[in-house]
Amino acid sequence: MRKSLSIVTILAMAITGGSILNAGTVVDNNTTKTGNGEQKEVKIGVVLPLTGPIAAFGQTSKRGLDIAYNSNKKLKNGTEVKIIVLDDRGDKVEAATAVKRLINKDGVTAILGEVASSNSMAMAPVAEKAKTPMITHASTNPRVTKGKKYVTRACFIDPFQGAVMAKYALNNKLDTAVVITDAKQDYSVGLSKAFKKAYTSNGGKILKVVRINSGDKDFNAQVSTIKSQNPKIIAFTGYYPEGALMVKQARAMGVKAPFIGADGVGFPELVNIGGKASEGFMYTDHFNEEAASSDEAKSYVKAYHDKYKKTADSMGALAADAYGMIVSAMNQCIDDKKAPTDKECVNSKLRSTKGYKGITGEINIDKNGNAVKSAVVNEVKNGKVIYKTTVNPKIR
């Protein structure tokens, strides 16, 4: 654990451009002040899986966060924003531990993270108990915010995403399906449930539910089951490592039915690992730079291209939006003559977000802390991810 924290310190220094606390300052819980009492900085804690099995999620989130942070490091009253990034290695126990450290040791005002729903659900009770606002940029399971007063999200939830998957499949006359569920991931279990409900209520038939486990490499038994069912479509609700291997092995065994997934497979690794077998893989997502039309989105895409020389992905854009929402909430607190470190104020402003002009579209937070926003549908074509369509929230 000591080794892990030393890496974290380096990350924190790299992203803030220096040490977390400057010489001559004193720490007063969640504010940093000079000797005359003037507030100089506010701290935001970030928890991401920068290493481990879903490291691509965390790494691309951090890239988007870097873009947002470097373009907006100060609040409207001149207070400097500092961000402290911890790597939980994609582990729910470490995710919860990271939040405790950020709140109790580092004195952050708000938490950004995690990516995986299981990890965010481990973090949420800690933030809730400490009455510290937490915003997840990418955890879509409804249970992440259920019954919580201090947990918000910048992404849509699985009931909407599952309905988008189902509607798209049925609109293309793909009315029999096998559903693949990762039994170890709350995200996958919840998304499967949402897809099945929307699919069957609109005339589709579920032939079989096939279960896998995160970390599995050999899917021959599951593929044999899928092949025997002869579905018109395969709904994969897990993450990209298993999704890429699954489609590759399915094609090798002669399964021709198209795959449809969700944001969990929306990474270059789907194509890098799956190769030609990933051709035609469709999935819902939060963002596609081809559909970027707002000034905010266009500016972000340009900055991303200039810095990283690659396509701007949804996970980075979501992290940038979550950071922007926190900063916006802090600025609103300043407008109300309150300190940007006032956790109750920041939380209230986050939970009442309406019409926020984000990179991934307009964001409105409902009474449960969930973002109501559009989704895009992408498809792998000729080894590249192409934008197919945008689906708005008002669907059955």
C-alpha cells in the first residue's frame, strides 16, 4: 500500500503542476489559507482505475480531466483549484479506502469518480457519511445514487441505455436475442435487466441469458450455447476486455449474429483486441466527436487532438464534464456569498444542475441525482468507430 501511495503522490503532483501544498501555507481541514486568513485554494479528490483490468477507463478519464483542468484552474474569485488523483486499481475496497483518505487526510471539498458502478457503490456510503459531494462521471447503475443525498452523476443511467439498445435492435428487425451478462459486475447485471425489460416489452424475445465472469479468457462453452440458440442479435452488457474476446471467439466458431453493447465496450481496445471480428459491433455511448456540435464540445475536441493526437472518446469527455460541473457549483456558491469549500452548498448546486452546457451535451440532474441527457449509437466499420445516430431521453 505504501508503494501505491507514492505513485499517487507523483500523479497528484503531475496533474496539478507542483506539490499539493505550497510552502508558507497551513491546512485547515478542506481549505488552504495564507497567514492572513485569505482562502487560496480548494481541493477536489479524484478516484480512478489507472492500473488493473479496466485501466483504459481510468487513463482516458484522466486525459479528459487534464484537458478540463488545464483550461479552468481557478474559480471566479481567484481561488485556485487543486486536484488530487488516487489510483484504486479497479478494486472496490481500494476505491472506498481512497475516498476515506481524500476526505479525512487531504481535506477535499468534492470527489470525482469512479468509473465502474461496483466501485462507485463502494465509495458512495463513505462520501454520504462524511456529507461530501461526490459525482461519478461514468457509473450508470441506478443503485449508485439510489437513496443518496450527496452522490450525483454526469452520465445517463442503465434503464435509459438499455432501452436505447433495445429500441435500436428492434428498429432494425432484430427481434430475438441472447443476453450476455458479467455476473461479477453490478453494471452488467443492471444493464442486462434494463435491456431485457425494454426489449421484451416492445415485442422482442430473449432466447437465453449467458453468464460470464470478469477476467475470463475462454468463452467456448458460452459461444456454443449462443450458437445453438441462433439469435438475430447478441446483447453484450459487460466491459471491453471480455467483449473483444467474446466477439473474436464467436466469429471463429461461426456465429454471425451482430453484437450490440453499451458504454462499457466503447474503447479502442475493442478493435485492438477483437481485430476484424469486431466489425459491425454496435454500442450505445455518451459521446462521439463526429456528433459534437456545441462550442464547448468543439473546443474540447480540438484541445484533445492538439494534446494527444487521437480521437476524443466518451470517458474523457464525461470526466471533463464532471469536473466542469463541480467548478460551476463552486462558482455558484461564490455568487451566493458562500465559500466554494462549503460542502452543503456545493452539493446543493450539483443536485440542482439544469441546462448545463457540457461536452457530452446538455445535462439536467433529476431529483435522484441522475443526469437526463442524450445517448449516441456507434458502430465499428472498417476498423474504425463511426457515429450512427443520437437518441434523446424521451423514449419508452
